[in-house]
Amino acid sequence: MTEVSLVRLYVLRAMYLLIVVGLGLTIWPNLIGQPEDWPLMNSVVSSLLAGLSVLALLGIRYPLQMIPVLLFDLIWKMIWLTAVALPLWSAGEMDERTVQTVIDCLFGVILIPLVLPWRYVFARYGQQPGDRWRPGAHADEAVGGLR
């Protein structure tokens, strides 16, 4: 497995902290003081993002193990920008709220690829054998010799 430098680990921790603080300031107040007329999907999205912030908090301690959290954040934002924002922009139908969401998403789509240790990501998720599928299968490639 490729070694990740201490500097890169601190950069990852800073990214997780940015997510925790950003979502802590924007999402958690809605969850704590739930408005009476809160649309169902807004409550679902807020709950999902609150869960993301809790996992990002774990990422401060375990930056490499929590890389899937950053990948999830990057992927959902890219999907939303492509499937929702781009068609609205092409049709000239973006309102102020949508523009603000685009800005928020672009922030993550630009920063996350810059902080991810891509060699590690490809080695870990692209080249390393996956976990076994059947009982009794050999797990020689188990991480750290644990089975």
C-alpha cells in the first residue's frame, strides 16, 4: 500500500474539519430547531448531511479510513451539479437559491480532489483485493494479518 505523508494526513484532517464546521453551522441548527413547515425532503437531506458531518468528525481521527466519506461527498455533489444544476442553467431557470447551492457544491468538488491522496485511493479501492464473499474462503490479503 502506498504511504501517505503526514502533511497529507493533516490536509485531510483539515478537510474533514471544514466539513464538520460548515455543516455544523448550516445543517445542525435546522435539525435542532426544526421549523414547523419543514418539507419532508429538506428534513431528509438535512439528516443525511448531519450524518455526513458525524462521519467527517471521525475522519479527523481516522483520515484514511474515512476517505469513503469524502468520496461520497464528492460524488453526490458531482451528480447534483450534472443532473440538476446544469440542466437548470442551460434552460436559464436558476434561481438565487440554486445558484447558492451550486457555489456550495463547487467548493467541495474543487477542494476534495485536491486533498485526496489519489495513489492511496487507487491502491486501496482499485488494486487491493476485496473482502471475501463466502465463508471459509482464504483471506490471505487481510489487512494487518487480521481475519
